[in-house]
Amino acid sequence: MLRVGIIGARGYTGEELINILLRHPKVKITYLTARADKPIRISAIYPQFKNRLDLFCGNFVLPRALELCDLFFLCLPHAASMETTPLLLSQGKPVIDLSADYRLNDYRSYEAWYKVKHSDRENLKRAVYGLPEIYKAKIRKADFIANPGCYPTAADRKS
């Protein structure tokens, strides 16, 4: 059973990901985070998870996250994943980033579109674009996947 953590579980992307992963036979959600004054049960935020997922959602704590998880999904707003990704990858933990931070493999393109400086250029080239129709072989071997969003699937990732 693959133990996964969802960083940014309180937003729409996190909610949808929880729904998907709860149906996966080889995945167990073991860690949830969201910025919070105090930890709160995920079922208090999303009642549909009552009796399906009994976890608290609180602030990200790296040592605890590393202990509880084999793999991480990042469901953060753009610019936020750049802070967390290097911490997890440096500890040998695979990451699937659902934000836009690593979808473009050129920092200049990212900065032009998002008007934010890309602070993790080292891992930008490392990310495998998660479009299985084109990159299936690379995805299978990857420890870092940049998940496509709603519109980038129609565009070539190369700048």
C-alpha cells in the first residue's frame, strides 16, 4: 500500500484528489495539510469524507510528513510549490505537483506568464510533464511529475 500525503488538501484540487485516491485500491492517504490556526478534521471541512477519511488537516511539518508518507501530491497555488518541492525531493520522496510551478520547463516562460520569479530552477528541468499520451515511459521512471492543468494539455511544453 502506497502511503500518500496531500499538501494543500483544503482547496478544490485537494478535495477532488482525495475523492479519487479514496477509490484507489493501492493507495492510503496518511497525511493532509492546509494552512490553519489549529488542525481540523477533513470531514469538518468536507462532510462527504465523514466515515471515509478520519484525518486531521493542519500545517505542514516536514519530519512528520517524511515519517508518514512514501509520496506527496502538492495541491498548492502557483509559487507555493517551489518552497515545498525541493524539501521533499532532497529527502528522496517522490512528488506529483498539481500546481503550475513546474509545468513549463523554462523559467523565463514561467516568469513571463505568472509574473513571479521561479525560485527552484534546479528542479524545473527535472520535472517530467505528466501527460501519459506523450510521456508514459518517462512518467513510469520519474520521481517528480508536473501534472498538466486544464489547458496546457493542448500546448507543447517546449518553449
